Amino acid sequence: MRFLLALFLALPAYAQDVPDESDSTEDDGARDAEEPVGDTGISEPEPEPEPEYVIRFKGQVTPDNKHFDLEQLYADNKFKEGLTAAKLKLKGDPSDADLSWHITRFMFEIAETFDRNDGSIDKEGHYVEMLAVANAGLENAPNDPHIRFARGVAAGRLGTTRGVLSSLWSAKGIEQDWLYTANSGFTYAAINGAEQLPCDSYHALGIFYRLVPDSFIVQMLAGTRGSLTKSIDYLDKANRGCPNRMATMKELAVSKMCKAGKKDEAMLNDGKDLIKAYLKLPAEDEKDRLDHKHGKTLLATPEIACGYSRDGQQDLDTKKLEK
């Protein structure tokens, strides 16, 4: 920073004629009164430097992104403000496909802390809208990995809201969307790492393969089926790729507890240990606080693990499909 130095000395020009003594004395006194005393240099304070933007995750969004304002709102957990801003942007530019996954992501976060039976929100209508937004985005950017992941999230949550067994017709499409993103080579991370791809697609597939029953009749109806082995493998992959994330640790614990049942005590204890580990992590938002609450419930009643969903327990009794 440059310093501005200014020294102003009042030095009047001398006349060619020498004044008389009285005039000289008066002029000298006037000059003495007008001349500044001492150093008059003035310096401006240096402004605070802009904080450095730190890259902590692979594929992390950078400040030159055209929707960095939405990214910042997401990182600050300002989901309602972000949704309003994203919808306004989409109104101004309906062809901007990236806005579709921004909108669906804000909508997901807004609804995620509500149980599906909570009458204060129309969760089914909410997820129907999410799905429509994602499909519109794919019309402008077919097979965009981020939008396909978002569409799978919307359809998946619509399925758990209606009930997994009632939504098996959508299972194959959800699986294909998440497998596409997982295998696309696409990488992305939000500012704070709250969303990371492909880790979140592995995470989603891990939940999918636990909640979709592993049965022949489901295969016939849905064109796919669950697998606890696949569930644990995908969640373990997500946990290793993006470690110390509370939701992934919880879901990996749940799948292990589900597979263990009452027979495999070692695996059951592995699951419980994972829950105990994530309960030591600080709850930074409402979703984390809900996962803390659910973790304690799972430790007390591990038998609910197979049908566990953050938005409400699922009925996975496939015998009801035979009626």
C-alpha cells in the first residue's frame, strides 16, 4: 500500500523592491502565523486482505462459478433463501439447466427434517415438484450427471414418502440414475463439502440396496432387487472416499446392523460402534441433530435398522405384495 505524503509550505514570492522596516516586521509576523509547524504527512490505513478461498475437496466449486451466490447460500444453510433466489434465476433464464439441481437440492434440504407424516408440509407434492424440475433440467442437458443424481434423489424421496413397496415401479429408474452418476467420472463438491459427487451417489445407492427388498417378487415387479452386500459395499466406498460424514457413517451402521440381525454379533457391534463414533461429531444443523436423535434410537432398538429411513420407518414386508 502506498503512503501519501504531503508537505505544504506557504512561501510567498519576494518583491523586487525592498520594503521598509515596519512593513517587513508586519509581513514576517503574518508569514509566521500562516506557516505550518511540524510534519503534516498523512497515511491511510491498510484495508483487511480478502480471506483466501480454500479448496478442501476434489471438484470443489470455485468463486468464478456463475451460481456461486447459490453455492454460498447452500453452504450457509440458507435453504429457503437459496430456493427463492434459484427460482428467480430460472425465471430469467429457463434454459440454464444447472439451476434445476440447485433448486432440487434446496428443496431436498428444506423437506429432509420433516417426517413424512408431519402435516405441516405436503411432502408428496414437494417431491413431485422436485421431480418435475429435475426432468425439465434434463430436457436442456440430457444425461447431465448432477441433474440425474438430483432426479434420483427426488424420485427416491417420493418413494419413501409413498412407501417403498408402493413405489417399486420407480426403483429401476432411481437405480439407473445413481449408477450413471457414480460411474460417470464426474466430480463435484460444495463449498463446505455437504454435497460431494461421486460420494453421495455411492451413499444413495447404499440406502437404495438396503430399502429395496431382496426378493424374487420384487425383481419381477421392479426389474431390480435389493442386496445388503451391495448396500454395505457402496456405503463403505462413500465413507472411505469422504470420511467423517455423519449421514454416511449412520447409513453404513444401519446396513451392517440390518445384515447382522440377531446372528452376527461382530457385525452388529461394528454398526453400533459406527453410531457411537458419529454421535461424538458435533451437530451443525437440524439434519445433524435429527441424525443424533435417530442414532440413539438405533442403539436402543437395532431391530428397526432394515426399514430405517430418516423421513420415517418403512414397511418392507414383501408378503403383502403377494396378496
